[in-house]
Amino acid sequence: MAKVVIPKEDLYDLYVNQKFSFTRISNIYNCSPGTIKNRLRENNIPIRSRAESLGQRLDLQLGFSLTAEMIMEKVNEGMFIYEVADFYGINRKAITKKLTKAGINVSELGSHQKRMDEHNSRTSKEFFSDPDRYKQQSKWLKELREKRTEETQLRYDTAHLRDYQEYKKVCQRIVDKHYGKERPEGMQYDHKYSVRDGYDNGVPAPILSHPSNLRLISAWDNNSKGNGSIITTQELYEGQGLNLESSMKQIEKQFKSCDYCGSEFEPRNSKHRFCNPKCNKNWQYHNKKNDQSSKKQRNLL
């Protein structure tokens, strides 16, 4: 494939003067964004930082350049930061970032902070004076906590299906949940059935990091032990009153292998065959291709 040649003057005008993105320029020259990035480097044109790119994207979205002076003008008129964000139709964080970049700390704006405290005090009194609203909010918060707990538990239960580093982090979080993050000086909690073996053998993180599989030893002893285990898989499960075979069958029922990539996933129902929509599309594409080639062979015969 021939190298895409872009005159330096045109590239400079599009990227620096007109503030076009890699993607937008690549669409003009029918190439990839990576090619545009390489041409900028070859022509010694400075590439914008991520913060600069986001700022320019915001300006394009608004259709003008939003300045800290414009924001402060609205604040001085009596608007709160979130009201200024709503006025311009952008995220509140974008407003605070603009002010921070200009050296303005919102929390140090006395008049704004005073109005905010008065507003919070007033809304709090209104909220607690309405029993129905308070009950509704409490119910919503309870449901939200339960949902987050379920999501966290599912993430812990399926960590062994993802990469080793994720599994290792989840195991450590569960240990901290049991014993806290503080340790006696020079001591560490060690998994008797090691994290490495747990990941290789598909042991769910909550089972691996159960207190029955943990012991407090010196850091030197833990490092000397390496990735080896001092108990068997059978002993790991029996220590928690679990039967190895039935537990494995239960895990097998809970997860399926993707028909395309082979990775394990938790199916929504009995007909769920693929771990994600991409695998579904790839499977259909390759099977359609195979059907077409087989038809051609039959026609030749």
C-alpha cells in the first residue's frame, strides 16, 4: 500500500489552525488516525495533550470558547456552579476544570460558598420535614446499596474468568474485608492454597480468600514460599465445609463456554450461547462464509 502523503502546510492548517482531530483529518485523506499522528511527528508539529483535546472538543460542542470570565460573570449574578453548567448544557466538572485552570478555587469564593450553604440548609429542612419524601429517598438508597453489593459479589465470583492481575486484586480486597488493611509490622496474610493455583484451577476468589485458607506469616516466609500451595484443592474446599465435586458442578452450571471464543461467561438463560455481541456477529459471519464456500464446492462437483 502506497504511503499517504500530506503536505505539511495543509496538515498544519487542519490540525493547528482549524483544530481538527486525528479522526476528522483521517476521514479527509482516507487513512487511519494513527497515520495522521505519524505525519504530525514527521513534520515536527506539536501534538495536543489529552486535556487540550478535551477543551477543544468542549468549545466545538458549544460553538464558542468558554472562558473563566464568562463563568464568573454568571456566578456573580447569583448562579451556582451546577446552574452555570445547566445554562451552557455541559458537565459540571467541565466548569470547575475551567475555573481551576484559571487559578480560581470555587470553595474559596466566599459569596458563592455562603449562598451554597444557605441553599443546602434550606433544602435539608424541606427534605426532612416531608416524611414521604424521606422514606422514598431512604428506600432508593437501600436499593442502590443492595444493587452495588450484588454487582460487587458478582465481580468477586467471576474474577477467576478474567485475567490473573484482576483475580489477584479481588483476592486481596476480600482479605482486607476480613481483616482490614493494617498488618503487624513485617507480617503478611498468606493463602495456604496459593493465588496462582487458585487462578489456574478456576477457584472463585471468595473461596480462595476465605479465612480458613489464610494464615499470618512473616513477609520473608511468604516470599520464600513463592507461588506454591501447602494444601490440596480438596483440603481447601473441605476446610469451608464444601464438597469439591458438587461445588465444581455448581460452578459449571452457573457458567458456559462461548461458542465462538471459548471463554467462560455467566449466561442469562439456557439459550445464551455467546459471551458478548461481538462473538455472536463473528460466529455468524464465519459460519455464513463456510456455508457459501461449501455451496461453491458442491456446484463445482
